[in-house]
Amino acid sequence: MSKETNRRDFIGYSFAAVAAVGGAASLVGMKRAWDPLPSVLSGGFTTIDLTPIKAGTPETFEWRGKPIFVLKKSADMEDSERDLKVGTDRYTVAIGLCTHLGCIPAWKKDKWKCACHGGQFSPSGKQIFGPPPRPFDLPPFTVEGNTIVLGNAGPEFKKIAAYLATQV
Ligand code: FES
């Protein structure tokens, strides 16, 4: 083998090595670009402890940038197929966006009222007045003891979602 050939081989191997390192680096870069951000990963699930929620006044939580209403129903509030039953308690769990054009309704005494165009929702999340075309939407959740975990569709969610599908 001549000296010239050895030199060419060396240059060839060097290019191959640089290309391999560059390729690996760009793969790492692509993976970083495609992977969800850490904030998105941690925002995928939200755990809500139902224990401190007082009956009759809804609490608002956040899940994937959306408000989530959780109302522990008081004894005088209507029963609904939509009720999530945990032990002896009944809850309304809902995405807190008006189903008309997406404003965030506020709880006023015994119902949610939407300031944008006057829509109203009952404690069961049903549209009862104004332009909203359907009940509040249901976020996917699972029930674990006295907590609900938003982000996964468990059996309780599926049962209520099947009921809501008949209400549209
Ligand atoms: S957005 Fe709520 S009534 Fe129009």
C-alpha cells in the first residue's frame, strides 16, 4: 500500500467519523425537538384531592391549560346521571368553558353563569338558559380512592361520557 493510499484512507475514515458524530448529534437534536417539553409532560396529569372540597361551592383546578370545575353537590342539589359518586358523595366534574363560545362561566349562588352572552348551567353542568348548545364537556379522569386523576379515561369517566353522548 502506498503512502498516498494510506493518506486517502485516513481522510476517508476521518470524514466518516465526523459524519457519524454529526449524524448522531442531529438525531439527538431531532429527538429533543420532537419530545414533549418537561412542562407538557408534567402538565399531562392533574391529581385532585376531593377531601377538602366543601359541598355546595365548586372549586376550579387547572388541567392542560383549561379550567376544571369540581362541585361537591349539597343534599338539596338535583341527582343526575352525570354525578360522579365517590363513597356517599356526588360530584360534578366539568371542563369550565362555556360550550357556546368558550368563556369561563362563574358560579353564582346555585348555578354557573356565563358573562359573555348570558348562558347558564345547572349544578349538574347542564345548559339551562341562553345560547350554550350542550352541557359542560367532561375531562378524562380516573378515580383513585378519594382523588381523581385528570388525563386518563377510567371506567367512571366512560360511564358519564356515554350518558353525555345521549344529551347532545
Ligand atoms: S360564550 Fe357563554 S354564552 Fe356565549
